[in-house]
Amino acid sequence: MMIEAWYDNHIDTPVTVTTAAELDAVLDEVAAGGPLQMAQLITDGDIGKPHLFVGLNDDRGTLRYSSDDAGILYSQNTGTPFPLPEWGEVIYYFESADFQYPNDSEIPVSKVRAAAHDFLTTGGVQPPAGITWAEETIPAINPPTA
């Protein structure tokens, strides 16, 4: 399977990912870019096909899956929630936009990475396994402020 990865260091040209090692390299680069960074993984490089936003923040992260069949889904933490940041909401950054996530959307980073690998393996035909998913209930994008 092939996916394209878009993230801050690759805004103009995506990274083509076909192996687990290539995906790990992308996720490592996103994580090294600082806390609260995201990558967008797109099946076959076709925005009309399923895609997955992967947010990374040290020991935690978030997921946002989208497809015509499933709609928009967020990862949901059903265990002990991570504390909210001092500003009181969960926000991750992709390029010049910030994405607001539900307060219970952060899950352990190991689950985030495993979900990204599942997305690569299956081509995103369904939401990645091993994750509790919740339907979108808040606006996905807040435009950046000047």
C-alpha cells in the first residue's frame, strides 16, 4: 500500500510512504518538530480517499480519521485522561492551521503510532483497529489569528 504524508517539513511535496520503516521516519520527523505537531496521511495520495491526521505530543497524541463511509472520527481516551494544557483545550497544529480536538481525544503515543501503521497496512479502508473512535462533535479547523 502507498500513502502520502504531508507535514510542516513537507508542505509543498509530500513524502511517499510504502513501508513501516518509512512511516516511522516520518513520525519521528514530525515528533522532532516540536510538541502538538501533526501529519496528514492520505491513501494513494488521493484526498478523496480515506485520510488520517496523526498528532504527536511527547507521550501522547491524537487521531482524526476521515472517509466517505465513516465520516469524521476522533480518537477517544476511555482510560485515565491526560491533563488538559494550561490554556484549557486540546489543539494540534498542521501547517498554518490549528485543529481543536475533544478534551478526551489524547491517547498514548504507542497507540497513535500503531494506528498509523494499521492505516498504512490496510490503506485506510476502515478506521485503524485498536482505537476507540468518537464522531466529530466540534469544528475541525480554527483559522490562524493574526
